[in-house]
Amino acid sequence: LRQVGERAGAFAAVFGAARVGHVMGVLHDIGKHSQAYQRYIRTPQTSETKASGPDHSTAGAKEAVCLYGALGRLMGFGIAGHHSGLM
């Protein structure tokens, strides 16, 4: 997450938002720490049972809102949509 944060911050620096990009990069996958996600990645999958896995994006978006309020709500759109696309 630290490395993703560094890269996201570097990309966002181009438009003056290095710190915001860094934080979004760090928060984007914190949901992978949940018990449900850890159980999912530790369960062998076959082509027949392969699932997309539990939601892991919402946790980072919620954390952004808790930490940064209104700005966090904006950050949350990018965090929550990091696999499904931006709204």
C-alpha cells in the first residue's frame, strides 16, 4: 500500500494533489485486511468455483470519509471505484 501511495501521489502531483493521491493509494485496498477477504484468498479456487471475492473497496472509501470529511467523500469515489470504474 505504501508503494501504491507513492505512485498515486506522483501521478496526482501533476495537478497539485500529491498528498490526496498518496492517501488514496494507501487506503484503496485496506478492505483486503478483513477476515472475509483473508478467508477468500486462502481458499483454493478452481475455474468452476472462482468468485470475484468479497468487497474490499468500500472499507477504504469509508475510512477516507472518517479521516477527511467532505474531501474524504470525494476521495471515496476514486477509492470505491478503483476496480469498477469512476462515476
